[in-house]
Amino acid sequence: MVKFFEDVSYEVESNLGNNNKPLFKTFRAFKSYLIKQPRENNTVIIENIDYDGHYKIVIDYDQVNDNELNDMIIFADCYDLNDDLQDGYNYFPADIFFEMWFDNNCFNEGEKYNRLLRFQSY
């Protein structure tokens, strides 16, 4: 995917080849990054262990304001089976997502943590 977006002249950020170093050392760094991206007109695609390898687009980060443990990440997801609406959107608690953001089965040993691709939207 990185090569595709680079080939069509997008500015791309990815953790491809990061040798299993987490992209974000803390939950707060992760939260700050996700809040900033839509404001800068960036699209963030993540991959995680859901359904043994699954991509989603982060469309928003909802800060509940009473406690960051209640924050939610809102995704556009073509495989939306997590609620009864099946409208192409779903959400997940941000802190729990951060802790389970890996994929043991779909990628090389050095690439299984924090799969992310960010590109500038036009």
C-alpha cells in the first residue's frame, strides 16, 4: 500500500520496517497523533488483529472529556459487523485499541506492531 500511494504522488508516513519498535511509546502520544491528523487533512489507515488482519480508516477521535479511558476511536470500516447498524462505521475504546494494536499472523516478524499508513488527503 505504501508503494501505491507513493507512486501516485502522495506524501506517506508508515511504520513499515520499524523492526517491532512501537510507533508510539505511550497512549497519550498515540491519542495526540490521532486527534491531530483530521485537522491537518490527513487520512490514517490502520491494520490490527481483528479478523486476523483487517484494515480500517480512522475518521475521528472522540474525547469524552471526563476521563481519557472513555475516549473512542471512530472508524470507517467496510466490514462493519460490530453493531446492529451495519452502516460502515464502528468505534472502539481508544485505550483498549492501543493495547491490542498488533498482528501476529499477517506480517513479517519485524512488522507486526502498530501497522499504520498516513497520507495527505486532497
